Amino acid sequence: MRYPQIGRTGNQTLAIPSLSGGIDYEKPPERIADTALCYAQNVWWQDGQLQTRPAFQTVGQILEEAPASLTNADILGRKPVSITLSGEEAYAVLVEKIISTSRQQLLVYAFSASGSIRKKWKMEITTADPTGNYARLLPSGSDEYVFLVYARTGAVYYPSEEETASGSGVYKLLPLPEDRLYIPTIFMNGKTLGGSDPNSITPGGTMIEGYSVFTRYFRCYYTTVNPTGNVYQWLKLPAPISAGTGHVQVTYTDNNGTVYTGKANGTNVTGGVEEFNLSDANGSVFAVLRVDYNHQAIRVVYNSGYASYLPTSTFSNNLEVVAYRKIVEGETRPFSNVTVKDGCLFGGSNGSRLFLLLEERSNNNCKVMWSEPGMPLYISENSYAYIGNGGERGTALGVQAEYLTIFKERSIYLLSYKNKEIDADKVIAGTSADIATQSISMEVRLLSDTVGCNCPGTIVRCLNRLTWMTEDGRIFAFMTANAYNDHNVVEVGREICTRIRETSEKGERRKAAACVYDGRYFLAVGRHIFLFDIRDYGFTNLSYITKPEKIDQHIAWYEWQLPGDQSVRTQMIGAEALVLIKLFDLHPSSTKGAIATARLGSTPQERQRDRVPKELVGTGVMQTDSLVSSCLETKHFSFGGIRDFKRIKALFLSGSGTGVRLFPVADGSAADPMEICLNEHGGMIPVFLARCRDFGVRLESDDAITVGPISIEYQRYGVVR
């Protein structure tokens, strides 16, 4: 009699040459790639092997004392601004601290490329609404300074060398005087006119530039012409002028080249008029001028001993007037109802322009304004374009190839521009409204109406491709601007999307930060860092991969957990080192906090232990000092058939590390751990598991490890017959 029996095959071996496939949280553990991991913490693929991440080391820290608590503080802006400090590359971030319901403090910290804190500037602002985040740190395009725009007024501040107190080591943020900003030339070729009534005089001339959003000062040029008859000689200004706020300065050059200057400071105004002398360099008075603030005009005063008019000039534009524009009732200033969301430099061979992304607070309309080439402190009131429909907030700007990319919450737009010829006849006739604005042609078009970005700190250019995360944890890359291609925006982080959502709150994702360092995209979300190598085949060849699952197979993501037990507000630098700039509320019972930087360790000793700020001790900061722990879990291998039972006989591992805990995982359940040592030559570990459908390996270590090739010896049962 023959009895039924289960057939089985001979011993077989499954070899996995490397665990280089990254983490895949999208698919079940038994369906991921053989080289992928279904779970991992604090490991990455480096130097041809899977290994524990380097430790983080504190580089610098500044403790903020009460009452200037960092408890109600935030890092403003989506990324550090590159500056030059004492001839070296540095980075600056802006921190806003709410002091009270009527006061806020703005701090600018400058960091070296390696993360050390180089300098600190601060200022205080008195305001009725200190929570608006209206201040932004913007690039200047100059190696000398960066500037801070306080959006409520459009005021420009700059980091000075003046200390807040003697020997304090903290410097002042000072407002740049408006007459030191670029003063636009509103018109040229105006003429002085004769008459008795200033209301009948027109300014004339050719319009050149629009009024600036950063200063109310403007400049005009006239050619002096003798008045006919016994009438006043007038200069009509194009806008109402203000007494007591700014000044009116006149510079006159006669036919012999002698220069005469004079200034009305608004301090001796009587009946709406003010007189001042026009004098040469030696102080000799040539004429007396009168500013009529009520009629926005200037005239030469009849006065014995001085010229009663300025003689006709033999050359054009010999009279310059610089005046301060008055804000009339009902007029809306450019910054009175907007918030500056972002700013960047973008341009071509004619010089970069500063572009500002603005949000109108009344209706959330999004618009972009731009400066003149190489002149970031001159933005004409006429140089703007609205982006998309109202009601959707703009979040950030990015530059890719010849496009300025404008990110909104749920859509993306592209802006490109080119120089445009000006109609000379219009310039001569004086009918051109603003030559500076009309000299370029702006084109705005939609790139995507389904994907946007409301996590602006995550936008980084990787291999000339903008890459970013959205609020729901999805990660995208901008591929091409082809209007006939639906492959313009590609998702590149399907494998970790669910993990990002599991480990972070929506608010943490909105404040996430990213950078590129050592060929990798690093994304800090809450207490976790997600990274992938932008040189991977899947990312470099995105243009040719049309199926999402193919992208997943070739982009290897890894996850790190930051040391400490609190979620911190973070910015990142990826220059000489991977540097985290973190804002800490250091102790629950204290109002004190600190801003600190940490970088990846570079020496063997630094790579072993995380040393980062943890809590206050007296007046200092205590650091954690802990070994970097890591863990990983391989695919749950089914060895060709998920329904069949297998017998696992042995496991072969290679790598390095002592005190490693190995958990055999059969059918999703982990067995009791065994402690092993890994070495580069490998070794056999007997397992002896019977009747399991799938099998995987989980490794944990409290010290640095590397993991090389893995082989599993198994025997596959047949079916009952």
C-alpha cells in the first residue's frame, strides 16, 4: 500500500548580491524587489555597501534668553540665503520671535558652509499685528550684503557692523535710507515753463521709469528755457510731493559747466511753500527757489541780487530734481496689502533680476514683481503679472533652465521673458508710459493644474530638475515644459509616501526642509530625514521612463531618524557638509531656546555617536551622546511560490559589526533574536524553520554596521499527492 506523502525538492540557494534597492513602503513585503528593504532606519547605500548613517555633531549654538523666548519663534523663508561674509561663502536665515502682542524681534543668523555660527543681527519692530510673517530675507545679487524686506511698508534693512551694545557680539539690522536706494528717473527732456498759475503748467518730458516699490523718491530732468515776459519760471513735478518726510534737491548746471545745488528739507514750510538757495561749491548763491508743496511745483523767486530765472541751456537735461512722493488719499502702496512669500534671482545675459512672489491678503491673489537687471533694489510699480486665478495661494519660486517656476498650492506656472524693442517714435513723443517695464515681454503659462507645492522649503534643484514634496507626502520632479507632453511633472517618491504621512503631522510637512549634498536629495520632515541618490538610474533617466513602477525600481530611498525626542524647525545647507539648522524649545518648564547647527561626522570617531543639543542646564546646553542605532528588514522572500511551504535551513551573511541582533521573520512574524557578529568574509547562520510560506531577515544594532551580500538556503515542499 502506498501512503500519501509530501514531495520536496533538494536544497536550493537564493543569493541577493546587495541590498541596494532602498526602502519600499508602497508594496507588501513579499512583492518588493529582491534588493529592496520593507523597513529600515538610519542606514544608507554608501561606498558600495549598505551601512549605518554617520552621526550628527553639533557645530554651533546660540542660547536665547528670556523674555526673547524662541517658544513663539519661527524660521522665515524656505531656504538659507547665500551670502559672502569676510570674503567667504556663508548662509543666512531669518528668525521671527513674537515678544508680545505689539512687539516682534527679527534675527538674522549667518552660518559658514560647514555650519559654524558666524554672526548674529537683530532688530525689534513695534506693530499691532506681530503674527503676519511679513518680513523676508532676500538675495541681493551682491557679495557685500543680503537685505531684509519688511513687507508692510516695503522698507529695506541690511545687516550692519554696528553692535547692539558695546562688546555684545550682536549686530544691528538697520534700515537703508530711502535716498540711498536706487531712485528711478521718472522722466527726462522736461522744460521749464513760464506762467503765473502753477495749475496751468504741465511737466512734459519722456517717461523713462516707473516709481519704485522700495522708495518714494523719484528723479526728473529738465532743460532750462527763459520765460517770456514778466512771469515766474516753473518746474512742474509729475506727482504730489511731501513736506517734512523727505527732501527736494535741485542740481543745476549752467552753460559754463558750473554746478549749483540746493535742498529743501521740509523743515521751514510756511503756507505750503518753502524757500532754499541754489549755490555753487563755494557757497555763492546763484538763485533762490521756492517749493510749492500744494501745487507739486518749483519756481525761481524774484529777488534782488540773485537770478530771477535760470537761463536757456545749450544742452539738454541740465536741471535735475530729486523729490519725495506724497501718498494721496485713497492711493494703495504696493506693499500695503501684500505678503512677500518668496524671492529669487533669475535672468540671462543682461543680468539677473530679483523676482518677488506676492500674495494679496484681501483675496489671496498671487502676483509676481521683478526688478531691473542687476538692480534688485529697483522694482517698478508697473513691473508685475498676476499668476493664475484668485483664491489659490502662491507658495514659492524656483528656477529651471530658462523658466521661472511659480508654485501655488494646487498648480504650477512658468514665467519666461525676452527683451523687446522700444518704439522710438513713442519715446520721442513722450507717450511711452514706462520704458523700463516695456523693454521686456513676459509670458506666463500653466505647467500643471493638478500638482502644486505647499511645502516650499522642500524645493531643490537636482540635476537641473526641481524636486519637491507636497503636503500629502508625495514627492515630484519637474521634467520638461513641453505643452504637448503629460510627463512634465513626475512622482518620484511613491515608495516612501505613506511612511512620510505616518511619521509626521501636516504642520510638520509644511515646514519641511531639503537640500542637495554629495549627490543626494535630503528631505527633513519632523524628526526624520528621507534621502535618495539623484545619480540613480531611475532619476537620471526619468525622461525615458513612462511607467511609475519602473521609476520605483530604480530610485532607492532611505530613512534616517534624527536624534532627540522633539520635532524641531529645520533648515538645511548642503555645501561643504550636510548641515541642519535647527530651532529648539529646549525645556518644557523654561522660556529659553536655542538655534543650533549640526553636521554629519567626517572622522571615524565622529561617525559613531550623535552629539546634538537636548536641554538646558543652567545657562548652557546639554548634548545627547548616544551611539547611532540602526535596523533593517529584507523582503519577505516566497522563493517562487507564495502558496507552497518551504523549509529554511541556513542563512549566509557578510558585512561588519558586533552585537548585531538577527530576527528570522517567517510569514510576517519575527522569531526570538539571536546575537551575531558580521565579518567581510561572511558566515553561515543555522535557522531551521519549517513549513513557512515566506521568509525574511531583520537586523538591529546599537552600533555601526555594514551589510553585504545575503544568501538563503532553503528546501521547497511539493503538494500532497
